Amino acid sequence: MWFLGWLNKSDPAQDSDETLMLRFQQGQSQALETLYERYSRRLRGYVASLGGARPDDLVQDTFAKVIQKASSFRGDSSFKTWLFVIARNTARDAARRAKIRRTASLDQPLDADSGYALIDQVATSSPHHDPERSAHDATMAAALKVALAALPEDQREVFALRQFSGLSFKEVAAAVGCNENTAKSRMRYALESLRSALQEFR
């Protein structure tokens, strides 16, 4: 019982993901709100990078499934891995249902190491709203959407998981069902393809 008292007194913002899930399983809804605040932006970028239409809806659907599946989380893997597997499956299900309506994403990363989505760079690179720069960014955004759509699905999802989830290659491999070396190989090929497609913007 003392442990439950400690949980009630702790600051949710400082708790680990797994502790927050335990708190949510015990009926503390604020714990899920903290997890949502912690991951919603990354999830949005991830599902958008998979070509998902209406990424905000997919984020909401993902957390709806987190609520439905909460009792099944046992901590065998990290919460972050578990969450992004749910997001991956949610995005895939949505894509199958809307196969005839392809919608491109705007929130695509520039490369695997930058930590910034294209939309972030566009927003910060032109503080004075330079029309010429804005036109350049719009052209680059269009080229990036095409380049990402052209990647094989297995490369695109590894790239997206690394960029938006913060998972290690070992965790990415577990999430997509391959070994770590295969995940690294898919990432390398994805980067080579994107860099080649976007070389004119360097």
C-alpha cells in the first residue's frame, strides 16, 4: 500500500512511461494525459511520414487503442516500443481502408540525424517571410513528399520510426519484426535514396 501512496504523490511529468502506465491501469486518467502530451507530436510525425491521411485522427485512434489494450501492457517491452507498434498497426489498417485515396504527408524529416521535420525548418528558416525562401521551401517539401512516397514500405517505416519515435535500432527491429542489422540496412538505403532525390537542395 505504501507504494500506491508514493505513486499518488509523485509528479507525473517526472515519472517513467512504464510508471505512468501502471498509474493509468490503476485508474489515474491524468497519467494517460501525461503520456499523450509526451508522445502525441512524435506520433503525429510518424504516422504522417507513413503517408497516413489525417494524422491527427490516427494519433487519436492510437491512444484510443492504448486505452482499450491498457490491461495487456505488462512491461515486457518498453512503453515506447509498445506504443509505436500500436501506431504502426493503426496506420496500416487506415491505409488499407483508404487505399484508393492516397494523401501525401507534410511532416517529413530532412534526414535521420537532424531531429527536425521539414515543417519545423520551414517555420524557423524564414522569420521575415522571404517570398523567395518560401517558394524554395515549398518546392523542397513537394520533392520530399515524392521521394518518401517512392521508398519501399519497409525502408519508409524504419526511417520514420527512427526519426520520430526515438527508438534504438534494436527496438525498431523488434517493432517491425526483423533483426537489427536488417533495420540498419533499410535505414541506410532509405537515407541514400532521400539524399539522392534531394541533392539539388543542398
